[in-house]
Amino acid sequence: MPDVPLQIAVVGHTNAGKTSLLRTLTRNARFGKVSNAPGTTRHAETIDLRFDGRTAVRFVDTPGLEDSVALLSFLTNHPGDTKTERIRAFLRGPEAHGVFEQEAKVLRALVTATDAGMLVIDTREPVLPKYRAEIEILSWCARPLMPVLNFVRDPASRRDEWHRALLESNLHARAEFDVVAPSFGAEPQLYRDLGALLPERREELADVIEALALQQRQLRAAASRVAASVLIDVAAMRRSERGKSAEPFLREFRDAVRAHADQGASELLELFAFRPGDAELTDLPELSGRWTDDLFNSELLKRAGTRLGWGAAVGAGVGAAVDVVTAGLSLGAATAIGATLGGAVSGGWRPLWHKLGNRISGVRELTVEEPVLLLLAERLCRLGSALALRGHGAQHSLRVGDAGADDALPDALRDTIEQLAPARGHAEWERGQRGFKDDADRALLQDRVADKLLPLLAEPVAAVERLPSHDGAAALK
């Protein structure tokens, strides 16, 4: 890391995405204020990108330039032998504290002790005179300026128009970076592009890129361990009940499964520095509600069973087995919940004999079948992968879709489900239950399952952003 951190002023028009860019680059969803309303940032604020307790880059978030056309006219007629001297004279004058106060904050941040500036551009906007005036004014500050083209993947993007405009302004270096969902590799490329403007700090920027890559590997490894622990919790679940009616017993069990799934999603959000509610998992467009509800959707479970090789055994056939081993749960009720509970198919003859013994004594016992574990494993992996690419400045919930009905089951997922078999005989491995034991065997199983899941978290996963309903696009400051 550099002994003296790089200092970068982030500038641009109101609502171009400056604060959102900094939230994404620093993985801080709480920095500043992001809103569709213009002029949200009123003061220059700093935020650091840190690794191992040391600051690598210090960013300065600036207010939006609001009246660039009038300011350019004023500066053109302002005394000074050079354009840069006119900027400095303006900053010392009364107008910098009056009619052009907001613009002065931007220019002061750029000319004062900064290595370079990042000019954030909303490419959905047409190239208007006010934007050309902004670029002209910023070029007078005699600092390297890197245009950062935002929203380039939006259907309304005017990317080519902006490319031409930047070339006309003699800005040949540029970067493209969507702050909502950056493309894979966009962040390292941003720093490489910056290195082209700052050759004397290129080695330090290379260190930043290397540190970011290490951080991503560590986050993905940690995410695989989170998912593995949740899957062990659910595979180990075992509930026995005597005398209670089937419906409340079943409902309580399903709620306990959901609680583990929700806890896993919360841990992943926290791991990737997001807030609760920043992401939501869905299965199919026609399904709604909390994503954990669909762990018990009969159609999805049949699809999951087919992908596991169960074929026609998923559904009423398994429902009959569930009716046997849950002692009193009717076939109709089992079919209605998608035949998701009971361990007859996966538990082997010994667990089945134990369950039949419980039936004789009037005890009902529920466990979770493999299709539920498959759905849960897929969704946790897809959530982790999507969060790894998620921009921290997005104002709407991330939606992660389910795998298609005909999608081939990755070997890593099939192996994961098989690896979970030992948890079936260890009810004490379920976190949150009395008698929970985080023993060496559970830790070893978590390591093995995490190793299987890691390849599923190593590649970017397509995510669909939920856009505001009023205009179909998210306007970020």
C-alpha cells in the first residue's frame, strides 16, 4: 500500500452517480446520501479505501455542478494570465462564497492536494451545453481527469455520443463503470485506466488491484462457509412431537427451516457490507413473497427432485412415504406442501426403522429432504455471487432468479448434497437448538461442503435489478 494515499476528487453533474460510485468502490452502503432528488450532496466529504488498516485511496465526494454555463462565462471574463490562475482567483473571490458556492466546493476539491479527478457522467443524458461547459471548466484545474461513464448498460444510454464528446474535449482516456451492477472485472480496469493518467503512481495502483483481488477471494471463501453452515443446520434438523395435531407441527418445522435460510441470507448481506433488505431472492416471475416461502413450493421441488435424479418419485410417491414416517400426517397434506418433509428416501433403512418405531409410540418426526437442500444451496450460492458484483449505491432491491427447469445440475451441487449426509445423524449440529455442538466433526464437514460450494461462488451470476416502477430506471446521485 502507498505510504501516502492517492487522493481522488469525484466530480460531475448533479445525480450523475458520484456518491453511488464511491459506495461501490469502498463497499460502504451507508456513505453519504443517495437520492433521485438533485443536489443531495451539499458539501465535500472524504471516504477512504482501506486494506489491512491502511488507507490506499482517499476519495473526495463533491456536490454537483449546477450552473456550469454561467460559471464558464464568468471565468472566461475573470482576470488571470492562464485558465488555472483564473480558477484560483475565483476561489479567492466573493463569488466562491455566494452565487457559485456549490461550484467552488467542487473546484476547490479538485485543485487542492489531489492526484486526479474522476468525472462521473450519466450516459443516459444527452450531451447538452451545460455538460460541455462542465468539462471545459474542470480541464482548467490542471489535474488529470478520468471520465467515468455510468449507466452504460441501460437501454437509454447514449454511450457513443459521449465517446465523441469526450474526444472533442481532448479526453482520450475513459472508463466505463455501472455503479448499480458493475461488470465482472470493471473495478480493476478502472484503476488500470487511472494508472494511465498517473504513471508515477502506477505501481501503487497495481497494489490496490492486487489487494482487491485478494479481498474478493477471501469474501467468496467466507460466503461458501456461511452457506455450508446453514445447509448443515437444515440437514441436521429433526423434530419429534407426540400428541400435537399435524398442521401446527408442520408449520413450526417449516418456520424453523425458513429461519435458518433467512439467517444465511442476512449473514451474506453483512459479509458483503450490505444492509438488511438490500437483496431479495425470487424463483419465478409469477411467484411472490419471501424467498424462503418457495423452499416449499411443490412445482419447484419437483423440478429440484428431477434434477437430483428422483424423477417421478418426487410428489405423491414421496408423499406416501412421508405419510408413513410422520405418523399421522395425511397423504393429502403431504402432497399439498410438495412432499418436502420426511427422510424416508434419503435417510436409509435405519432412520426409517427409528421413525416407524416412533409411529408405534405415537411420536411424529420431521426432517428435510434433498430437494429442499438443493433449492437452498442454489439460492445461497446465487445470492453470494450476485452480492459480489452488486453496487453498493443501488436504491432498489436486488433480485436473483432461480435456475431454469432444464438447467443441468452442476457436479459441485450434487456433491454438496451428498456431502451433507452425515448431518442427518447429528441433530446436535443445528445451531440455535439446545445441546448444539460446534465440534470438530461439524467443522470438518463445514470445510468439505464449503470446498464444494466455492466453485459456484467463483463466477459471476446474472442478477436482475428491480427498477422503480414510475420510470423503469434508477436515477442515482
